[in-house]
Amino acid sequence: MKLADLQNEDFLQRPEGNKRTTDDGTYDGITSHAEFQEWSCNFSKDGSRVVLCVRIEVEDSEGEPVDLYIAPNYSWSKKGKMVKLLEDLDMLPAPGQGIKLADFVGIPVQVTVENVEKDDETYSNITRIKRTGPKKESSGTKSEKRVAKKRPIPKRTNGKATEALFSNSQEDEYEEVDSIEDMD
């Protein structure tokens, strides 16, 4: 929801929504949303930090939907939690590459949840996450780096016996030609 969506509203209704806590344990779920958010922070100069917030939908023991969140700081440090999350989801891009936030939606995962209490509130923290389904085709832009397509090299027949250019021998095989026109 955007502020512009609420400017003409004179009534504020709290949505019922899904629960945000569940019992400790392991759950199968699916990622349903990802976005960058700015959170307050006591350890930065400007008092804020950027996080990658990913929502995972699971069902509790009664079959009720529960929204869980994992929100690592935005950092490409090899030891950072965001890189670990991307590795666990099998989504870590190669250096110089990227991914779209839309690619986070619809990933089947298994999460381990541990509850903690803070300021008289119970929070269900995701302590472990792993992808359980196959990697889907990325909706991201294609890499600028290109790989040459492999094509079979045709066999030559110049009135001589045909030689296979691919063989199981350990030696390289070459064909002699008289001119560049003979190389088609």
C-alpha cells in the first residue's frame, strides 16, 4: 500500500491477515514477496539500514496460514546474511550479474523456526531456510556476457574417405586444405 492510496480515505480498517507467529519447528512454505525496506539502526551514522525483506507463507499445525519474514541487511559481503540467504535459495548471482525481486516469489522452501520473546512480544524467527524445489527460469535481464554456441563441425568429403572430426583418440585430428575456399 502506498500513501497515495490512502489520501482519499477517511476510514482506517486493520486487515485480518495471516498470523505472524507459529510454534518452534520445521515448516514447508513458499516465498510470496520481497522488497527493500529501511529500518532504524543504532549502529549507523544516519540511524538507518536497508534490509532485503522476504515473506514466506507457511501453515501452522492447525492448517492456518502464517506469514514469516527473513530480513538480512543489504550487503554483498561474502560472510553477510544476505549472501547466505541467496546461496540457500540457490539465487546468488555471479559477479557483475543481478536478480529481480520478482524472482523471489514462488520459491518452495523449508524453514526452521525458533520463537523468542522481546518486550513482552513473541517473534517467530527463521533460523534456517533452504530451497526445496527446482530453480525456476529467471525473469531478470540476460547477462551481457555471452557464451558461444557449440555447433558440430561438419564432416568433409573431398573424394577421400570421410574422417570424423570428433573421436575418442587423445591426439588432435586435423584436415589439410589447399585453399581457404575448401573450408566451408
